[in-house]
Amino acid sequence: MNRNILILTVSLFTVSAYAQNSTQNEYEEWKPSQNEYKDFDVGKYTTPDIVRNQLDINFDFRSYNSHNEYFYSDKNIEYESFNFTGNISSSFLHYVNTRKRISSLAGNLSFGDNYYSSKNKQTSTDDIFTTNRNQQNSLNLIWSNKWYFSNLFFMDYGVQSNITYNFTQNKTKNQTEDTNEKQKVFSFNISPQTGVGYGRIENVQDARQAVYIANALSKKKVLNRKLSDDELFELSQIISTVKNKRFLDARLHLIEEITTIDTFFENNNLLEDNGAAYFTTLYDMWQYGDLFSRKSGYEISFLQLPYYSYQNEKYTPEIRDIIYHSNQYSMILNFSYEKPFKLNLQHSLYADVSGGIGSSSVRNKQTDNDYENDTKNKTISATANYSLGYYPNTRTYIRVTTSQRISKYIYDDDRRFTSFYSMLGANLYYYVSPNLRLAGDCNLFYSPYRFKGYEEYQTTRENRFSSSFTIRLTYSIF
């Protein structure tokens, strides 16, 4: 009996070791890194004339925790909060890229529900406990165009608009009283933009997909030679072109795409074997080889951005009706830089400096009191963002980002606000299938705030620390 058990144990161990070794070999077989095309620069790729459409449905679940400390001249406050958000949204994108014009029309419809709780400890009053339930509905539209006078000089124009309707129920409890307040908010804003710029940022993920395909086919030993740089460039442009053909039947679309790529390999006499290994490999790399955006180039532009917003707030049980109007005029100088480093890394840099003037008004209608107030302001701000992206394989994308921002607001009544913002974050994206994506991110925030009021003693200094963690599931219809 013991002998049989020993034989069975050795047999199971042998089978397990063999299976693990086979899995390891298969993993090594499909590792995307390959030295054969390491010198091909995807950053030099130029996109042919294309028109693309995309429709996404997003399910978003998010948790947020923060701990903030506020130091005032007469009291100190320690503030803790917890937030959980669920959201469903649908977005559509129409994108055109030619040598003369780059334009996009994007729309987003969103419905969300948010739960929030907080604990407020103050040195001068009782502790306050708050719970909040918020329903959010919004429609966003963005239309943008870059019209090129030459290869690099362009005119930039477009418009952004947003409509939202929110309903909130807020409950507050302390040692002396309980409150239950409801709020309805309708808002609308619109911001056209015009300006000029120099430079061009190209989408180069199709070139990266061409390298994925060539590498994978080479590993399967179905090619009789290495593709030249010119052939890789030609394959990249064929990939960009064939993706823009629209079919009501997704199966016919895929057949057309695979047939077009197969024709390229046949016409250039690249195939050693066009059997099952060739077609299954091509099919796999076609589905997963372009899931992540890759860009290359730089742009510097100068824009003017007028802005108008309207907001109406209604409160109960205390009857209040508040109407806000805001007009702003801003100018911004911005710089964007994208650089693929080798094949699996991406550098992204963005910086801007902006300034503007504006005015705002608020009218408060209450049962026993009405008032109206108008103010004017000046603003100046500067922003810098840097991201490093890493693409270990066709399904996975990891990005680390750091961001800095400083803003200053000066009002006509001598009030001054200065805010700072620092962020360090990491994102991970994984494709379960070409249409289903799982994403997660975590972020750390530090945002000090300074205020100087009318009088010398009216000063505020705040230090805000917070963190967030998000898991998101996105399904793309086409």
C-alpha cells in the first residue's frame, strides 16, 4: 500500500513539474519583448488620413479617504471623511486625423450615486457627524479642431459645454441637534476657444501593433525573413487604414481586417508557413496589439478661452433659491510632449501658464431676505505634469504620474486666495478581452491653501492630505 502511494506521489509530482515547465515555456514564447526589432522607432510613424468612431459604457466604483488639519487664528479643526461612489456612463467619440486637420467630437452621458460620511473634531465646539447621499446626472459635449496651415503651424478652435442636474440629501448630527436638508442644483456652462500653435502629436499605437505582429510571427517561425523598417512602416499604415472601415456585423469586420493584413504578408513573400500557427498568432495580436494609446511629438499653443456659467440651487426645508452667473476670460500658453522610449516605455510631459479676468454675481432669494452681490477677480496659475508609462505586454499597462499646480486669485475687495496642489499616482489597466477592460488606480494628494481677507487678522492656513483608490470596469461596444 505504501509503495503504491509512493509511486502515485512521484507520478503526480512529475506531471505537475512537466505542466509547470510547459506553462513556463508557453509564457516565454509569448513574452512581447524581442531584440529583433528593438531599433525600430515607433515615434517616427505618421498616421494616414483616418476617421474613427468609438462608443464606451463605463461602470465606476470608487472609495476615498482623507485626513485634513486646519489651523485658524481662533481654533483648530481635524477632519476625517469616507466616500464611496458608483457611476454608470456612456461616451461617444468621432475622430478625424488628416495632414490638414485633426478634429474630435466627444459626448458623455452619466448617471451616478454617491455616499459620503465625515467626522469633524473642533477645539471650540462639539464633534459633528455627517452623512450625505447625492444623485448626479450630466451631459458633456466637446468639439475640438486643429487646422494646419503647414506641416507644423496650426489654428486651434473648439467649444466645450456641460449640463448637470443633482439631487442631494444631507443629514447632520451633533450633541444638540439633528438636521435633514435637501438640495436641487441645475447648472450649465460653455467655453469656446481659439488660438494658434506649432507642432504635432501623432498617435503611433498602430506602429507598435505592427511590431507586436512581426515579433509574434517571428517567434512562431512562420516568417522566412525579418521585416525591413520600410515594410514595418507600410504595415503600420495599412493597419491604421483598415481599422476605419465600419461594419454592422463585427465578424465581417474582423474577416476584412485579417484578410487585408494577410494580403500584405503574401504580396511581400514573407511567409514560410501560412498554416494554423500563422493565423491564430495574427488573430491574437490583432485583437490585443493596439489596446493602449501611444503618442509621439510635441505641441506648443497659445489660446484664448471665454467662459460663461449659470447655476440655480434650491434648498428645503429652509426655502432658499440661489442663482449664480459667472463670466471669465482667460489666456493660456501650454506645452505637450510625448516620447516613446524603446518599445515598452512612454514619457509624457505637460506644462501650462495661464491668466485671466472675470466677474461673478449671486442672487439669493429667501422667505424673509433677498440680496445680490457682484465681484470681479484676477487669476494666474501654472501647472506641470509628468507620466512614465510601461507596457510589459499587449494586455497590461502601468503608469506612474506626478503633478504640480499653483493658483492665485485676487478679488476687487482685496481678498486673496493661493492654492497649491501636488499629486503622486499609479494606474494599472488590464484587458480581460478586447472589449472588456479592468482598471485600478491609487493616488496621494497634498494641497495647502492660504487665504488673506479684508483685515489683517483674517488669514487662513490649511494643510490637506488625502488618498484615493478606484476600480473601474469598462465595456466598449465598438
